[in-house]
Amino acid sequence: MRTPAAVSALAERLDLSLRIETPENVVLTYQLAGPAARLGAYLIDLVIRIGIMIVASIVLGCAGIALPGLSIGILLLLAFLIEWGYYVISEGFFRGRTLGKALLRLRVIQEGGYPITFWSALLRNLVRAADNLPFFGIGFCSMLVSGNFRRLGDLVARTIVVEERRVRLPLEPIILEKIQPLPRSEISGFVPSSRTLALIESFLGRRSALTHRRGHDMAVVLAKVLAKRLDFQSDRKQVMEYPMAFLARVFATFHQVHDDDDNGNGGSFNRDPTGSAFGRLSTHGRALPVGSRLNDATLETAAGGTPP
């Protein structure tokens, strides 16, 4: 009967999750690719390589009628390049993915969590010949005993194979009834573009996925520029201290303008009976799809809305 410690050790060995802490104290979580998934990717790549050789053999066979010796030499050279260059070029230049790995959503990365380099791809695949002996036995045994399912090539090149996961962050609704719009007397006639408002909505909807400090640092980039473009007359210090709250007030103020434009109302601001510049809508911005990647560059680019 196994002891609890032995069971825990076995469960830890069979666990496919991997946590890596970067030098910046950021913890990255990966899902390791097991032997079955890696075997599937290998078989797909094998079929692709065999298909290339079959097509090349047919073409060179037809050409060999005129130049039999040259066609055989080219075929042997092509076989060498496909056997040794296919994996090196694919993993070295396509972010650690061959066609088989891409189809099964696998990727080779360095054990530190960063992308594989060309030299690491070259090194791990030079050792592939040893992993394949006999009948892939050495590589399979190495994956079982080395930890993190690494074959000899992975151990030498310090790489791991992980599964790529697409994660959709949940969107938290923005409760507009609890957000006070910006007073008309404190802003100019500038109207942010629909692209900027879509970005604000996406950013605020995913605010729970960010730490307070990171959310503040990202929001202040856009809030500072919008406050300047809007000629915000109130306390600018509040914008710098609470940038996410300011962005929420901007969204609450102007989202109805673009909703009316989408509904065919011409983009007029219904609460502005005078038809002043405050009621005009900038149509130069392109809507940003929900789910677009949010980063400092995106926020800073969106800040340049087109004035009316």
C-alpha cells in the first residue's frame, strides 16, 4: 500500500501544469504537452514530410529521364534537408511550432518561459537522432523519468513543449446608472471616436484581470490625453489619481452619441438642442472589436481621437 507521500509525489509527477516565475517576479502558468499529444504532432509532421518526398520523387522522376544522375542527387539532398531542416526551420522561425504542433496547439519554448531561439531549435533537433533509438525508446523513457516530459533534445537545449491555450477573459458589465457623466460646462466640444470608446469599454470590462497598480498605469495613459483633448476644467489631479474612474465617466458621457449614430440618428447628441460642436460626432474612428489585445501602445494610440 502506498503512503500518502508516495501518492502525492506520483500525482505531482503526472501533473501537466507548470508554473514558471520570471526574473520580474511574474508567475507564468503552462500546460505541458504529454507523450500522446507529442506523438500525434510527430505523426502529422511525418505524413507531411512523406508527402513532400513523394511529390518530389514524382517530379524528379520525370526530370530524371533527361538527367538521371542529377535528379537522384537532388532527391537525396532534399531528403537530408527535410529530415534535418524541417524541424529546425519550423521551430526556429515559427515560434517553436511545426505544422503538426500548430494543428494540435503545441509549442516549444525555453524552460524559462520565453520563446525558443534558433540555436536551441538546432540543438534539440540534432539530438533527435539519439532520441529515436531504438524505435523512439530512448526519447520516450527520457520523457517519463526526466520531469516535465522532456526528451534528451529538450534536456540539452533546455526547452519544454507546452499546449497553447486560448483564454477569454470574462467581461464585467459597466453599470452606467452608477457613473456620473462629465458636466458639459467642464469639457469642450471634442467627441472621442467610437474606437476610443470601444477600447475603454473593453478595458473596463476586464479590469478585474489586472492588479490595481497595473490597471492604474495603463489607464492613466489614455485618461491624461483625453482630459487634455476634452479641455477638462475640473481638478486634473483627480484624473491622475483615479484614471479608471475618469475613463468610466468619459464612456458614460459619450457612449450614447455613438449608439444613436449606429441606430441611424445621425450621431447627434440628443441632450444638446443647440446643435453645437458638443453634439457633433467624429466618424473617423474605427470600432475596436471586443477582445482586442490591451496594452500601453493600444491605449496611447486610441488616445488620438479625431476632433470634430
